[in-house]
Amino acid sequence: MIERYTRKELGALWSDHARFEAMRRVEVAACEEMSGPTDADLAAIRAATFTVDAINEREKLTDHDTAAFVDVLSASAGEPGRWIHFGLTSSDVVDTGLALQIKSVGELILPDSRALVQALAEKAREHKRTLCAGRTHGIHAEPTTFGIKLAGFAFEAHRNVLRLEAAFQQAAVGALSGAVGTYSATSPEFERRVVQRLGLEVESVSTQVVPRDRHAQLLQAIALAGAGLERLATEVRHLARTELSEAREPFTAGQKGSSAMPHKRNPIKSEQVTGLARLLRGYSQATLEDVALWHERDISHSSVERIVLPDATILLDHMQRRMLGVIRDLVVDPRRMRENLDLTHGALFSQRLLLALVARGSTRDEAYRITQRLAQQAIDERVHLRELLQHDVAGDGLDLDALFDFEPYVRYADEIVGRLDAIVA
């Protein structure tokens, strides 16, 4: 992943050194659970070191990076190095090491996933009775509140937290079952001890490799989280449009929105999140293609994962932090929201008029036709629907104060937004 999107701590977890260090931990843990090595042997094995450069140089001969790693690590341990990789195969070390990396990555990413839920909930509570236009198909529908709108995003973000937590957990599994997964040189008990020593769960049946549906599930959860961030970013982008100007990203001192037009305050953070979400969906597709390997195993998944797993997790982390900053410092304009409610000249009260006419005795179709005529006239002629009703027989006997009251649209806002208490204290 390019440096622009990479948090240093997360990038370090996916470095070549981190990958080989995770593999070293697996090799050491395996030696610690063997019956052969003496205490002196184990001391030498624990002290064994490697460098990425030395492994790369050795790989020029072996054309196999795991074998090169084992050679370098074993040589560093001296004579006790003969116990390193004893009874193991490459996938035992690579897949279990990868599980260690995935576990660490999840521990770094998930706090911001939870923080986004918190930020959305706080903003929803702040604006639970802030009236704004609800829109369907991009068209004014009925009034809602900005808090209700944000509460929906908060619950979606919470669902993504649950999916991510479960996905990272189920991918943090290790396996030391040997060639084609039969334990011909080890045993299930040995595998259990080593994997538990590393703080992982044991894969039920590994067939030499950990089944790749686990990694596909992780990437699907990441793609879904990205889609949620994209939906939120898209809403911010729409609300920031000049014609709406109801909410926008924070614009810092010294920031420039355009190199040519100084007035511009473009929603660049939200646009970036929208674009990167497309990559996450592509990465998810790639891991689905990795699930079906030949017979017990092949390595067609390996090259894909070396790109997809680091990139997808790094991008999700970046996108989360982007939107977290946007929501925490979101510029909200309640006055503009209220002004925009008048753009349809009262036509967004059409359902209330329809129901009032039905309650007065009209058939639903009659009431619909009357309401449609008057509402469209209000929009086309820019005359408030209430004024039209005052001069139309359809308005006779109707309580216009009650009809054009905003209170029905906010009367359950406290209850709706209050549902957030179940997920955010």
C-alpha cells in the first residue's frame, strides 16, 4: 500500500520483517513444545535471529522464501537450529504466522471502528430534533431530523463492528498438521499446545493450509464496512452541495479547496472514502477466488493475499480515520436545513393533507387526486400549499394549523435516537 494511506503502526505489522517475525514466533513455540530440544537448545533457539536481507539473499538459491527463512534462522541458532522446523511444513508456519499478524491488525483497527459508532451516536443525540428534509430518489419526501438520519448510520457502523470483530476472530486460527494435514510427523496434541501457546484457536481440519474461506469472510466484512463508510461519505457529499449546504466537512485554516477557485470547499475526504470503497469490494472478490484450491492445497492464493490482506486492512483503517474526523468536526447548518424545508412550498405536507381528506370522508383516490393537484400547483407556482387550501373548497373545515405542524415529524425522535442507548452508553 502506498505511504499516503498507511498508518505507520499498521504498515509495520505488514512489513516483511513482521511477517518473518511472526513465523519465527511459530518456530520457537513449536520447539518449546517438542520433547527433543534441551534447555540449552531452547535458549539458543529463542535467541536465534534473522534479517530480511539475509533471507532475500538465501532465497536467490532456494527460490522458496520459507525455506530461506528456515535456513537463516537455523544457522543463527547454531547446532540447536536442527530442531527448527522439525516435523513442520511451510504452511504450518506461514498460515499460523499470518493468523498472528491478522490478530494484531484487528487489535489496531477495531478501536476506531468502535469510535466511529460513538461519534455518530453523539452527533445524532445532539441533532435529534434538528428538522431537515427527508429525501427519496433525491427528491424532498417528508421532514425528518438530522439526528434520526445519523442514528441509522450509527447502527450500521455498529453492525460493521460486530462483523469485523467476528471476522478477525475466526481468521485468527493456527494449524500445525504437517503435509496434507495428517499429522504424520506431529500430532493433534502437539498442534493444540503450540497454537494455544501463541494465543490462537486451532483449525479443525487444515489439509496442510488453513481454509481460505476464513480470509474471504474477513475481506467480506471489510468490504461491508467500506460500503457503510461509503454510504456515510456519499450523504455528506450530497449535503455539502451548494444547492443544499446543510452539512459539510470541516475546512481547516490554510486549507485550499481548489488551485484555481479560492471559494471552493470540496468534500475531498468523503470523495476519497467513496473511491477507496471500490477497491475493498474488488479485494473481497479476489479472496473469494482464493477459496477453491486444488485438492489439499496449492499456492495460487499466496500472491493474492500478500497484496490484498495488507492493502484492504490499511485502507479500511485509513477510511475509518477519515470519516471519524469528518463526523467529529462536521459543520451542520440547522438554519439552512429549515430553509430547504420550504423549497416545496408546503408540498411535503401532502401525506397529512391526504389523510385529513380521507378522514373527512373522501375516498383515498379522490383525496389523492385533490392533494396531488394542489401540491404540484404549490411547487409549480411557488405558492404555499396552505394558502392554496385557504382558497380551495378542499380546505373547507380542515384544521390548517394542525395540518402544517412539524411536531408529528419529531414526536418520536427521542425514542428513535434513544435506541442508541442499547449500543452506546
